[in-house]
Amino acid sequence: MAQKPSIPKGTRDFSPEEMAKRNYIFDTIKSVYKTYGFQPIETPAMENLSTLLGKYGEEGDKLLFKILNSGDFTSGADASEFNSDRANVLSTKICEKGLRYDLTVPFARYVVQHQNEITFPFKRYQIQPVWRADRPQKGRYREFFQCDADVIGSKSLLNEVELVQIIDTAFNKFGINVLIKINNRKILSGIAEVIGHPDKLIDITVAIDKIDKIGLDAVNAELEGRGIEHSAIEKLQPIITLSGTTESKLEKLREVLSTSEVGMKGIEELAIIFGYLATLNITQEVELDLSLARGLNYYTGAIFEVKSKDTEIGSICGGGRYDDLTGIFGLKDVSGVGISFGADRIYDVLNTLNKYPENSMVGTQLLFINFGKAEELFCLPVMASLRAQGVAVEIYPESAKMKKQMDYANKRNIPFVAIVGENEMQKQVVSLKNMITGEQQEVPVGELIAHLPR
Amino acid sequence: MAQKPSIPKGTRDFSPEEMAKRNYIFDTIKSVYKTYGFQPIETPAMENLSTLLGKYGEEGDKLLFKILNSGDFTSGADASEFNSDRANVLSTKICEKGLRYDLTVPFARYVVQHQNEITFPFKRYQIQPVWRADRPQKGRYREFFQCDADVIGSKSLLNEVELVQIIDTAFNKFGINVLIKINNRKILSGIAEVIGHPDKLIDITVAIDKIDKIGLDAVNAELEGRGIEHSAIEKLQPIITLSGTTESKLEKLREVLSTSEVGMKGIEELAIIFGYLATLNITQEVELDLSLARGLNYYTGAIFEVKSKDTEIGSICGGGRYDDLTGIFGLKDVSGVGISFGADRIYDVLNTLNKYPENSMVGTQLLFINFGKAEELFCLPVMASLRAQGVAVEIYPESAKMKKQMDYANKRNIPFVAIVGENEMQKQVVSLKNMITGEQQEVPVGELIAHLPR
């Protein structure tokens, strides 16, 4: 039976060309993480649902992919529960496991589970796919990779500084101009406190977050709609419209938030971070941005977000400090700070700007044309020697027509072709053809490697 | 609420140390695949169940992890179907997707789906996890990685030859002594044909496999017990007791199978493969082994299996040729041949033999001891310069007690520590301590890199 093959919506196959680009992105990020002493870990694709449920809000729970129990999954429930009203309850009775939704909760689980084996402060990176049953749309997938780095078990602001250095270095390597936005959740708490609405922190940050999209008037209207009175909104105005240098912004904030202990603490944290950054060679633009709130509720200190300056693609990296991530799993008072690169969006930015380095795209460097058995027996040892030196070479597996073999080299973007016939075998040479220039020359087999790009 | 954190049975977390070992394995395999012109692809973790079901036999269908449909999953079925007798039927009504069970079926699906974009012959490698709801036991996991390489769209036996070269090279790089066993499914078919029992193929190979363990008499008794008559068992004797060089084995087989067209074809294929291999520098032992059948039914030509000679760990690599893998998805007559490295078992072999190269295990090379803010400001630019040259360095994030910082370096196996106090800052040097020898020397900051291992 022939089936028309397809894959689930929101998922993707990655072709060799796409893999080369993606590997370039992942390898670049990894190489930077490593130079800062971050170590890789991996966690299983499946976590117990008890680990995942309740960690991402009600919306998040609905977006978890649940895995049906093996064998007789009906044993945990009964037929009377099988109706649409109770689908959510029933699902947790017939499913014990789910696919990971992000790398943060599995990491928290990992740290608690392995706390006795871990040397703290623990600097880990993790690059793995996550799955969300979101409605697929342009740039949003149901399976996508996250590239996280976190330091856990250290409150030092040096960690924040190093994460900014990592962001700076990575985007320099990519050749992408970015704006690195920094804020501090404590400042946002201070603002809520000063205007007399500590309970409205989320409402305020959500509103401030929209300033770029909907403008000041709409933000003010929204704040009013959320039950914040006029006088409090008044007090917010200098903060929402804050501008100037980082130093002057911090100065203004010190005035406005002088009565808020938490607010002043946030300002001091940022002052220290920006102080260190000023002594380092940060080449990308770094900006204090009070409108930066980010969705996640667990941030308690610094917040980071990175935007590409030369494209309209949104946030391509983000993160922040959280003071009690592992508490949900029973390990209290372990502070952490981390960032996450958005590989899919960086991919889009690099495609838009056409910034992939050429050498990251080359696979096979040399194709031996196949003229038959005698020639194969001549070529194979030559190829083995090149391969032993790390060169990627192929021989066309059949003595097909020359045109077919050359077509194969062209379609595969193989830059060099080796033509070996009777004449070449006798002279112990190879006719080496440059597929881009069309140039062809005889090269002794022992000197082949010197003629190939490394 | 504090939960005791755990992961689903049969799954694993990988610590930094385990990741370093696993990455060494994957990177080695990848590097060999690449030098032979294989290109990477990746497919989604989730496939449509219609792609997976019926491809792995009845047992395999039961071992698929199924993913509950999002939203109201009950809409596709009704309560009367919710009972244990019909659990299997019901599961396909409430689940459309499943986790991939291997890389072969998704690859076949990929080739058919993307046939118009692919340049054939298509040499692809794929290293991704697969999931099976098997009963977990020592060395058997519910999530594990496969490392496959296949050539599809070429019937040339050169492909088989290159796959043996790849196996040889990879295990040479690992430093593992292996026995590479080769057989051909056509020869097995020929044997079954000649003795008049085409249906008893598996019984015969199982019997041949036991010759070394239980002896000829017991093997013959077993064949009789499986309903093979005396005259047929007689005919099998020269095959079961086949020994000597590959050449003499093939000669004997030519006699015994002279009346079987398919058998003679299999012999000629093997003769060609062994002929090529003899001209190449294969250093691992390669053997024609008629007992080699492998579980999968789709092999139609060469069959490979690799065993470690110095450990009791079973098969660590295997593969073969299949003539119609993509037929199930509607693309007929596309022949392929492939191999798969068993990363988990190679991991066990390398652990048993303690064969990991030391440099693959080093993460951070140098830890800067933290004595406070002034020293931090001195060290950070020095560190940035080292990192820009690719060296992995860290600074302890707090000015904790010296002992605590040195303990951190020891536990992390960081080979060098940099001590920078007031004296060192004035002289623009670093006191570099070798953590293994205990040796300590002053090194000018500009010369640090020369003192670190690359």
C-alpha cells in the first residue's frame, strides 16, 4: 500500500543544506559557551507529566504533548470519564509522560535530582529540541531547538556580565548587529511599589512591554483598564518615557525609586553590571530598557533581550536571573541566571542577511569520476589517503556517463572533480578540474591535497 | 509543593562527563561519515502514526510511543470504545502521531517526500534519538541514539566496500579491535532453496550460529526438531561446517549452491566486495560468516555485523542492503545500503577498555582565582583575550575562600589555576599553578597561552 508521505504540521525535515547552516549556528554558540567554561548536559525528551504540569501556567499545560501510556492505557480510568468535558483530567490518567516544553524546567529537575554529584556554581549549556502544541504559523514550530546556558548556585553579578560577553561574542561571530537590552525585575517591582500597586506588577510590565507596539497613549489606557488610577499612571510617565545615557537613566531612577528598597537594589545591580561592561571590549550596543519585561514570571533580577538591528525579526536571544527555580522540586534558595539563543530566528536573520561563511557550507571537496573497475582500483587507495588526512572525497559509485557524473558534482556543489583515465593512471597523476573556474590541470597523486582548499 | 524529581524509566540524563564521552563518539563517527561524502539530515521526533504503523511487525507497533492528540482528543472516538479489549484500536483514534522508532523508516519517508529535491545517489547520515516502549533492562533504554549512514539510489557494490572502510576507519579511531562479519541474504536464500526449505531460513541461520557453542550433533538435532528432514540436513553439513579462507569458503559455496541462481548471485556479490577489500588497507578483521542473518526482514543483499573482540558486549554496528525500502511509501525500485553504529554499546566498550583520549575529556583549561573586585577587573580582559583565541577559561564568580576555589578547580578537573593578587597585578604577571604537578610559576599575561595545552 502506497501512502502519501508527510510529517505532522509544525514539524520540519532538515535537508543537508539546512543542516549545514544549523550546525554552523549551533557550533558557533557551543564554541562560545565552552570558552566561558559552560559544560553540556542533555535530558530525556520525555519527562514525567508531574514534572511539567503547573510550571508553564494553564495555557502551557494545554500546550504539552502528552504520551499515551504503553500497554493497556485504559486501566487508570474508566469509560464514564471518556467525554469531552473531562478530556483534560482524563488525559493525565491515561498519560504519565509528556514531551519537554522547554529546557529550563528539565534543568531545574536535573539540578535537584543530581545535586549531590554537581559541583556548584554549575555552569551548564544545553542544546536540544522542545515541543509545544501551539498553533503552527510562520516562524513558529511545534518542534524547535533551544540553546540555553545557565549558571546556578552563584549570586555574583559577574555571571550576568559574562552572559552579556557571551551574547556580544556570539553575535560578533555571526556578523549580526544587535541591540542588547538589559533591565532588572527588581526595578519593575520598585516601580509597582512606588505607585502603590505591588499586586499589579504583571499588569504593569505587560503594559510597559507593549510601548513599542501600541504607543504611550494606548499603554496608559490599558493601565487604566486594569484598575490603576490616574495618579499612579501619572507617576509612571517619567519612567515609561525614560531616555538618555545609561548613567543618566540610572540617576533618574534613583530619584523616582528612592523610597523603594527593592527598586534601589535593582538599580545598584544594574549599575554594577554596566560598570563592568564599560571596562570590557563590548562591541555590540548595550542599552538599559525599562520596557523590557519578558513573559516569564520567574525572573527576579537582571533581564536580557537581544534584537537584530538590520532585520525585522523579533527577539533572537533572551534570559535573566531567577532566584528560586529549583524550589518547586524541593531545593530552596539556589539562585541562577541564564540566557537562551533562538536558533530558528538566528537562522532567519542569517538567511535574510546572507551571512553564512562559505566554508561552513562545503561538504565533499572532491569527486572522482568513475570510468570502470581498473580506474576504481587506482582511485580507491588515493581516496583513502586523502580521507585519512581529513578531506571529504567521493567516487561516483557507477561508471555512468560523464555528463551524469558531472551533473552530480554540480548539484552537490562539489568544488573539484578528479578525472582519472588510462593516461592518468600510467603517469600516476590526476586531472583535477576546478568546477567553478573550469580550469583543469594534471596533479601528481601525492600532491593532490595541496591543491584542495582546507 | 516539593516533588521528588525523577525521570521516566528507561530514559537517562547525561552529565557533562557523559556528554564529553558521547560527543567524542558522535564526533568521531560523523567525521568518518563526512570524509566519505555522507551529508547530515534530521527528521522530526514525531511522525504521523500512519508512517510508523505496520513497519516494524506486530511487536513493533506495540512498542511505539503514541502522542495524545491536542485539545479534545475524545472527539475521534466514543466512550463505548473505552475498554481494555479495544485499547489498541482506540489508541489510533485518539493519537495521530508517534515518536520515531528508528531512523530507517523516517529516512525512507524523507526520500519519497523530497525525491524531487534530492540528488541521487543520496548519501546521508543521521544521528538522532529514537524511542521504544521496550521493557527497560541493563543496556536497553527507551530513548537511545542511532547513528545511521545510508546510500540510496545506487546498486553498485562499491557502496558496500566503502561502508566496510567506514567501519574499519571508525573503530581504528576508537582504538577498538573488532571482527567485521559479512554475509549475503541471497546466499541464505540459496541455501534454503537448495535444501528445499525456503520457509526455514531463520531456523537454518540460528542453527549455524550455534555450531561453535553446542556442536554439530546438537545443531543437527535442533534442525530435525524444527521439521527439516534428514536428507536436507545432510545437504547442509558442508555449509554448517564451512571454514578456511574467504576464498575457499566461496569456492565451497559455489559447489553447494550451483543450482540456485539467487545463491550464485549472492556468492558473486561477496566475491566482488572481498576482492575490493583485499586491495585496500583494511586493518580490522573481516570475515564471511554464514550464520549472520540479523533480525530485519528487509535486507536483500550484503549483511554486516561488527563485534568487539576484547569485550563480551554484543553487536556494536550492523547494516546491509535493502532493495525496496521506499516502496511502502510509493517509490519503487530504489535500492539502498546502510550501516548503523550502536553508540550506547560503543560507549560501554570504550568504558570497559578505558579508551577515551584524554584531550576529549578536558573542558575548562584555566580557572582564575577570585580575590575581589580590583583583581576581577584585571583578570577579565586577560580572560577575554584567551577566550578570543579559543581557550576555555573561568573566573570563580565570588571572592570565596581560597580552599573553596581550589576545590572547585579540582572537582571540575581544571588542569591550571591562575592566581592574581596585588603583587601579580603590579608586575603584569599571573602565578600559574599546574593542578596535577603542583608546580607554580610566574608568567607574563601576554605569554599565558603558550603555557596551556592546546
